[in-house]
Amino acid sequence: MSELPEYYFRVRDNGAAVFRLDPENRQRRIEMEQIAVVNVRSGEVKPQGHRALTDRDRAEIDAWLAERRALVEMREMDDILRAVDTLNHTAHWAQARASDEQLEMVTDALLLAMHDLRTVLVRRKADRLTRD
């Protein structure tokens, strides 16, 4: 068995539960002691129970938090770029393959979503241009 890390982060919505691992016990089982809960957005770290986090605990949590934020940001950008591809595929579908009934089902929802997106993008671009 390979060497286990000292900490385990159980990812959950917008954060993680942080566990300290103890692989060395009499029953030869891995003990997982929850030491904290982390909120990725706010960076808030809440120790569990009545324990105080050690400097090592905080350093590991801070390192995980930085890595997690970078991963979430990378995934978010990938999702947005995929949305651009999806819009292109949707345009091709609407032009080349969609039936009148299919278009009737999606046209209003697509037009409203695209109008909303366009409004936001134009306003944000104007904000950037006036700021620069």
C-alpha cells in the first residue's frame, strides 16, 4: 500500500470537510478525524469541535484552498468555452436540421437567454472600456 497523505479533503458544495488521517493504529485501519470545514468562496475555515488548528493544519488547508480555487476557475472557463461551442452547434442545428416543431419548442427560451447574455456582455465591456 502506498503512503497516505496526512490530510484528506472531502469535497462538497462550495468547500470541503478536512480530515487528519492516522494510518497507524492497533486495528491497522485508517482513522479519519474531521478537524475543519472550509468554504472555498469566502476562505472561511471552521475548526470542528473544541480543537484549535495547528500551524501545519492551517498551512495544508491554505495550500488546498489555493489549489481548489485555481481548479474551480479553470473548470469554469472550460465550461464557458464549451458553451461557445454549444451555441455554434445550436446555430448549425437550427439552420440545418431542426424541424418547425423543435424550433417552436426552444426559440423563445434561446432568444431570452441570448438577449440576457448579450445585455450583460455589452454592459461589462462598456464598463471595461470606460475604466481603461
